[in-house]
Amino acid sequence: MADLFQELKDKLHNANISIVLPEGTDERIIAAALKLQEEGIIKPIIIGSAKKLPANLTVIDPETYEEIDDLVQAFVERRKGKATEEEARKLLKGVNYFGTMLVYTNRADGLVSGAAHTTAETVRPALQIIKTKPGISKTSGAFIMVKDELRYVFADCAITIAPTSEDLAEIAVESAKTAAAFGIKPKVAMLSFSSKGSAQSEETEKVVKATELAKKLAPNVAIEGELQFDASIVPAIAAKKAPGAVVQGDANVFVFPSLEAGNIGYKIAERLGGFEAIGPILQGLNAPVNDLSRGCSAEDVYKLAYITAAQVLN
């Protein structure tokens, strides 16, 4: 774990990346911001009242922000008739909408929220304002799973409840990009309860189709499916269940067939396997916005700020 974050620090040194932390009334956010400020690699921007926050932090108060009219106008234009100026001003009193507009208007590079807000309250402004990249229909949530020298990416574990084949293909390609951004040469396993036709059902065929689509979207990435988890991670089992597959028990990016499978899978790895789960990292957005757990620690905030900053460079 220490090696991963040292790599990120080396990568981000002199990059001058700023990360918005909208929840300026939360002590965990303040503690993380102070640590980031002291290191001087990432510039934290706190949303809140300057009178109530440490003087050495960069603080923006929506109530007194001199450029609020510019943000309101940009919001109205972005929403294309779905919000009046009056509605925009009301929404921008919310710290997540305000922070997201700072990112959208290039006043900041990324955003980390969720310590005191639900996932929906963090993600909704990002989907409405920042939106997904061209060609991406939905955002997805990945975790980087770290234990000693091991690094894996699990997706989607946070957003898409019942992904289609097209959704899974997008998730596979975006997860491969996430892996590459964090020093992992991606080898993607499209997971199922079947390996290369050992069982057939609507569920397995969905993964088979997703694999075909993903390979077309990213022909230079090693993507294989459908695979059971053991065939994706154990070479001897891969040789028996999936001979000739481009992933031979050495997968490091795991795409789960449903949200329930992904969510259960990463928590098993975390609680029984001893892996640290970093995320969820939201994939597919035009600019990085990431969601914290409301049970997070100041250290979690600090780490996710580095993850978010690294996404800016990729």
C-alpha cells in the first residue's frame, strides 16, 4: 500500500492538481485537507466558512463567492433548459452541486465527497453536470484491491445494479484504463459461473456477448471471458477450463456480472482475504468525482484525494 501511494506522490509531484472537498464542516475532511496542504503535492479546496476553518487552507464560501453569477450561468447552459436561473442558484447552495461546478468550470481538477452525504447526493451532480465521456453510456464504480505487493481492480461494485452486455463491455474497458493509471498492466477477466461454455444460460450468454464487445472496443487489451473466478486467477485451473485463453490464471482486473456479485466479492476479499479496498472510483466521467463511505476516516479521505488526482492525469 505504501508503495502505491509513494508512486502516486512521485507521479503527481509538480502537477499542480487541486481537489475540491465540499464537506468543510466535517472534521475528517478538515484533517485530510490539512495533511494534503502540509505535503504540498495536492492543493485541497474546502467549501465552507473561512471563519470556521483553519487559516492556512484555501476555502470557498458559496454564500460570499464573487463569481457565483458565472457558475449560475454555466449551470443553466449546461442543463439546457432543465433549470432556471432561480433553480440554479438554489441548487448551488448545496455544497456538492457547488463543488461539481468548480470542477466543470476548471476552477478545480477533481472532487471527493460522501463523508456526510449519500452516494446519490455525490454522484447526481456529476452525472448532470460533468457527464460521461463520449461513447460511455454509464458511469461505473471500481475498487483497487491492495495487499502487500498484490494489486487488483474489481468492478462494478458500486453503481450499475443489472448491467447489460454493453454495460459490461464499457466497464471492462474503463476498468482496464483504471488499472493502467495505477501501475497495473491490465489482464481482464469477465466473470461468470461458467468457463468457456461449461454452462449455458441467459446470464452466461450476457457475459459471452460482453466479452466480444469489449475485445472490439479495446483490441490491444487482454480480455477473456466468460470465466469462473478460479479459472481467472489460478494458472493450473485456467489450463484445464480455458486452454488457449489470452488470460491464463493471471487476471488482475475482474469484471463482475452484476452489482450484487461485485459488491459481495470485494467485501469478501476485504474482510476474509485481508485486502484493502480503495474506492469506489467512479469511471467514465469527463472529470474525476469520487465518493467516500460515510463511515470513512480522515486517512480514507486523504487516500481518495490522491486516487482522484491521479485520474486527472489519465
